[in-house]
Amino acid sequence: MALVKYWGKRDPEANLPAVGSISLTLEGLEAEATISMRPADRFTSRGKTVPGRAYDQMVSFLDWVARTYDSETPLAVNIETNFPVAAGLASSAAIYCATATAALSFLEVSASRRELSAIARRGSGSASRSVFGGLVEWHRGTDPGGDDSFADPLLPAEDWALGMVVAILDEGQKKTSSRDAMQHVAETSPLYSGWLAAQEDDLESMRHAIHARDFPTVGRITEESTLRMHAVTMAARPAVLYWQPATLHVMEAVRELRATGLDAYFTMDAGPQVKVLCQQQDMGAVAAKLESVPAVLRVLQARAGSGVRVLEGKAPWK
């Protein structure tokens, strides 16, 4: 889940970001990818074919991996997730990170985690961060080919007991994908240039706060980044609006928690769900507060977790 947000691309085809970003990898919200060889039905979820554009995007990524590593094998993937997909919960980050890892393992390709990060980025930009655990930074890079656009770990999960509580407000898929919204917003929002200009200060401040274990500052920057990103999308022409009425109610509940002295800070991606960053000892209290908000369908809790892992076969990293 991004704390300092990624929004916008300098190269859509290679998924090169317009700005760097920092995220927290979570345990408990998981995607599992299984690679096989099938000439047809190449992208399934829980055994059922994934329809439409998502299918084409995944097949394109699988074919790119095969070409890159001189394989004529027609790769196929089945995905299992334990959380809603395409609903603003960073599902593509988990799905493409898992798929990239499984594909390299299947093809018996060796790669460092940094190299794996750059490969996963080709499927979904935010997937580059999910390779690593804990707090992670994805570098914007300047190389036109993307060789310097990968993620690096900032702080392992075990070094800071952070957690995130997720208020699910809508189980359905969002009407506007992140991929489409990013391009539209970059082309039409008069606030987009300000978004780009503010990012480096946010990244630098967040790095210092993480290394100092300064949770209130981490939380403040997280909220500011979220609100700035959504302000940019709302200013697009026509506007891209992911919020629902209940989104504001959950935000207000988080502010009420802080007023009682409990450190908790909201964040949102491209969807209506509200994620609340807190320290692990406060997760139960935050969850109870969110469960009391009308229109919250359910609440998920997740601790800071490790990065991608291989369940069967050989891990590709050296």
C-alpha cells in the first residue's frame, strides 16, 4: 500500500513512473500465482477466465517475459487472492509481483530481487515495490529504457511494528482503472504539474521520518500525499472521482481517533476503500472504530509483512 503515492507515468508502455513512491508491504492480503503452459485460457482467477482488458494486459506481460528470456513457452497463470480485485486495494501490485516471480521460477531464470522488481514493474508499476517487505521505495529513474527504475527496501517489517486496517466500502470493481485514470489526469488536470513538483520533498521527508521511526510525521505525510493525489484526479476534465459518501465518514472517524490520542492516519488509492496506517498495538482499537461506521461492509487487518516468496520450485533471486 503506497504511503507516498505513485500517480502518473513518464512512459506508459514500460510502466515508468512520473514520480517515485514509498509503500508498506503487508502480510495477510495475498495473491498467489501458479504458472503453467497452456496455449489458450492463459489468465484465470480461481480457475475461471479473467475477462476483457485485464486478460489482454496479463497475456501481453507473460509474452514479454517469455521473449525477454528467449522462451517459446506459452505461459499461463492462475491467480488466487483473499481480497477484492480492481477495487482500490493495490491488487495489481500483488498479482503482477507474484506472476513475475512465478514465471521466472518456472523458466528457471536467475535474477536479483532488484532485477525482479524491474521485471514486475513491466506488468504493474506498483508491483515493483511488492518484491520487498516492510517499507519500500520505488525510484522514478531517469534512464529512457527504465534500467534505473526499480524498488529498494528502506526498513524491514520486523524493524518497526506497523499495521494497516482496511475499511471495505465497495466489493465491486471500480469503473475507471488506475491505468486509464493516470493518463487522463496527466493530460487534463491543471493541478498535475503541482503534484509532480511536490513529490521530491515528500519522498525526502518520508525517508527521514522512517529512519527516525517518527510515526506522526510518517502518518502526516501519508495523509497529505493521499489528499493531494485525489485532488489532482478530481480536478481532471472530466473529473475522476473515486470517493463515496462513506469514504468521508471513515476519514472523519480516523480524525476522531487522533483527537483521543490514538495515532492513526488514512490513505487511499484509486478506489473508495480507506486504509488506516497505525502501529500494531493499536490495530484492534482502529478496527473497532471503523466497524462502527455505517456503510463499512467489513474491516481487514494486516501487519507489515515480508516480500514475495516462492511456495513451490526454486526462487529466482541470486
